[in-house]
Amino acid sequence: MEFLSEYVFSVFFVETLLNGLLYGGVLALLSLGLNLIFGVIDVVWICYAELVMLGMYTIYFMHVFYGLPLIPAALIAVLVVAVLGVVLHKVVINHVLGKAPINQLLATGGVLFFLQSIATLFFGVEFLSLGVSLGSFQLSEDIYMSTSQFVAFLVAAGAVVAMYLFLSRSYMGAAIRAISQDRDIMILMGVDANRLYGITSAIGGGLAGLAACLLSLQFDVHPFVGISFGPIVFMICVMGGLGNMVGGFLAAFVFAELIAIGGYFADLEWGTVLAFCVFVITMFIRPEGLFARKS
């Protein structure tokens, strides 16, 4: 007990919890985009993390290769991935709407491998760094925090709040929420579902692009970077209840803290294993997710 007490009340443990909180903000942003797409379009984009990967390549080349300042490069990356989201919907998703879930998974899974292969062909397998170092700052006498992680958390939190206001206060947001709750009735009322699907795909892609910019501050980009967080984001959405944006938001912080705590007591890989084990146990107890909507 004394050994455990030294770990739990250590200043490094407090830093671990704070780092988990900051990482959870970016995961929450990713889960928001994926849940929004599933809630409205009713198709899970298995390839969602690969859109993030393309966004990371975009901001890298805009900033490092073409020399654009970081913020304009980030805006271009968000716009590019938003357009890619619409293209993906028009070219692939639109043809599997209403089809069996296995067909949808195979189609988006095929896009996943296609995008990975294209990135490998054009960019190689080298790890590319954005080359931006924001250092750290002192939170208290013994606690230091990464400035990059803190900035990423603030931007992600701001994006989540903006999305909440858009969905709750705007006419378009109300239409998106309505069609996610009962698409058949909305179509019968004359709502243009295809237009809403396109807008949702653009928003989901834009959120992936924004997450790509935030992740580029902390991670190198390579064709398989999506494997690092793609499965985690998918499990977060399932744990929170697919289509439930609030549930996914809360589950993101649970997952991030589990990974951080596991990494503190062992290493980062064991932290991921701990989060996966909790996910499996949760699925046995509540297969529909912790915060699934009641029918």
C-alpha cells in the first residue's frame, strides 16, 4: 500500500492525469466528427483516421515545403480535408447508403487501404516532422505541461463548443439533429437528405482536418499514422454509443485517462492495452455503449 501511495500521490501522477486530459480533448474532437457522420448518414467511416493522415501531410507540405505560416497552412489543411470528405461521400458512401453494414464496412475499409497505399506511393514511409516546438510551461512549482498539448486541447475544446452552438442554435444544425433522430420522417417532410449528407460530410472532414493540424504539433506524419489512433477513436464512439456525440465526448476522456494511467504505471503500450480491456469488458456488460440512446 505504501508503494502504491507513493505512485498515486506523486507529482508525476498529477502530470499524467493532466496529460490524459489534454490528449482526451483531441480524441473528443475526432469522436465528434465520426459520431456526427454516423448519426446523420448512418455509415461508419472506417477510413476516417486516414483523412486525418492526409490532413497531416497537407499541413506539413504547406508549412515546411511551401513555407506558409502555420495558421494559413492549417486553414488550407482543414479546407482540403473537408473537400475530401465530400468527395468520399459522393464517390463511395453515396453508393452504399441503405446497404448491409458489412458492405459499408468493406467499402470504407477498402478506402482505408487505398489511401494508405497512395500515401506510401507518393510520400514514402519516412516519418516527417512539422518542426514546430512550443516548449513547455510551468503550471506549479513541480508540474510542467507541454505547450503543444495545451494549445491542441484549447483549440479542440473551442471547436467542440462551436459545434455544439452550431447544432443547437442554427437552422442547419437543427435539421442535422432532426434527420439523425428520424431520417424517414424528415425525408417525407421534404427535407433534401442528400444536401444534408453533403454538408455533414464536409463538417466531419473539416473536424478531421482540424484534428490533423493539432496532432501534427505532437506526432510525426507517415502513411500509417492513422493506425495509432484510428482504432481508439472507433472504440471511443462505440463505447459512448454510436451516433451519440455527448457519449463519445465523455468516452474520449475516459479512454485518454486509461491510456495515460496505464502508461504511468508501465508504458504507453500497456496503457493502450488497459483501455482496450476496459472496452471489451464494457461491451460485455453494455453492448450498445455506455451512453447509447434509449429507443
